[in-house]
Amino acid sequence: MKKIIVTTKREEAPNILQVLGKVFFYQEDLENLTRFTIIVPDNELDGIISNLQQSLKFMDKKTLVEVYSPDFVIYPVEDEKKNHDTGEKKKSERSPIEKLLESAGTYEQLDLNLLILAAIAAIVALIGLFLNNIGIIIGSMLLSPLLGPIYAFALNTAVGRGRVVLLSFRTLLVLVGGIIVFSLVATWILSLFIPLPLTPEILSRMVSNPIYVVMAVILGFATIVALSQGIPEGIAGVAVAAALLPPAVVTGIAPVIYSQGTLGALILTLQNVFGLMAGSVAGVIALQIGPRSYGEKRNARTIIIRIAWLLAVMVLLLFFLSLLPTSL
């Protein structure tokens, strides 16, 4: 359940009443203001907020709308309604778009903390790959910050924020590129002092295959669905890191110890990058995540179409590149 508090001038109260319809609310008259407290199920929040936003365009700009999540609500009317509608298909409850955008906001800009976290994840993965230790490789995935920029990219595409989409994409490319460069430098330094083995874990990530593109698209789609349902980012992020982090590290390792595998590792990395992006955008479209006003929806539709075409071209290009033989 969600609690919405609307505070407006007293003369604007009739406009709010028209929006509320049959939802449960109570009205409180203050000195020169009227306050509405509204209780709605989570799956009706978007509809109420959308109607309020449409009304606010023609009302006083000082009207305040607040949304809260109560710890618990005892509301017998809603319980009776649920029992009455047990034969109907229940709608899955999703977080409102504002909450999703807020959670992705930290990944729109590149900062030093993200770079440090990516470097630490890369060095842990590097050790695991050279030791052929899958446990250490999985541990590195828990540290990887690669999910955030993909999540921000998809959500901002859905709401039509073109500039932020580019910023999220830049953050992702810098993080992946930084992991590759860091792994290259670390491998070169290590090679000066100790012989570095070409382990099965490294070799397995020097071979690209069309199936990896399909897997990345499905994984990107599933990740967006999971995050929209409130599954913690740390859990969903492991799946993304599993697809992106080891191939990116191997792309840095290959030029130093086995240059013939560099192209295959790079293609595999790019397959996962663009496949995850394509799947995540497909996810927000399928879940109908987007802005509420008509103007914003029209702008978002234009951005989504352009991004979808670009991603489709890249995914198809990488799909056919993976069919070409690479030397091992």
C-alpha cells in the first residue's frame, strides 16, 4: 500500500476531488489550505499520480504531492476487495518510475569510487583466471559495478532522457575499457616477474559464439524484470558481471600472453555489452516503464525507436562477426 498526501489551496480542492474518484481518502481543512491523505494499493499508484500530474498543470504551482510507504496498513475494505477478486488475475506490483530512476541515478555520472571498485573487481578476477579458480572469479563478480550503468541506460531510454542515456553509455564504456586497460597493465607487470599460465578459464573466454549474443539479450531482459520487482541490485548484478567482467579481463590478458585470442575475447565482450543493453531496453518496453504525460511519452517513443535500431544493428553485426573463425 502507498500513502499519498496532497496539500493545495482550498479553492483547488474540487479539482483534486475529481481526480480521486472512488479511492479511499480523507480531507483535512487547514487555515488557507486543504490536505488530502490518500491510501492506494501499489499497483494503482501510477494511475493516481498520472491523473494528479495532469490536473496540476492547470492548478496552483505551489501544490505539494508526497508519496510514502507505510510500514503496514490495516484496511478491511481493501482486504474484502482482494477476496472478492480472487478469480481475477492479479497485477504484479512494481516500484513507481520515480523510485526506479532514483536508484539508477548514481550511475549516470562517472566517479572515482566506481573506477576503484571496477579496478578491484578486475584484479580479483585476474587472480582467479590465472589460478583457474572459479570461486575467486565469482567473488570478483560481487564487487563489479557494471550493472548500474546498464540499468540507468535502459530506464532513461524508457523515459526519453537522451542526454542521460549518453552519459550512462559513456560510464559503461569507460568502466569496461578501464577493466581491459587495467588488466593489460597488470598482466604485463606480472609477466616481467613470473610465468603466467594460459588456463582453461582464460581460453574459454577467447572464443566468441552467436549463442552468447542471445544469452546476453535474455539476461538483460531478466535483470530489468528482477530489479523492477524489488530484487536487490547486488543479486541481479552478479549475473551481469558474470557475462561482462571475465571476458573484459581476458581481453586485457590476451595481448600479453596469447595475442591470437585477443579478437575472440574482444568480440565476446562487445557481444555481452550490446546484448545486455538490448535486453534491458526490451525489458523496460515489455514492462511498460515510461513517463506519464503525453508530451514526455511522445519524446520517449522517439528516443526508444532510435536506440532500438542502433542496438539491433550492433547485435546483428556482432552476431555475424562471431561466426567468423578466430585463431586460437
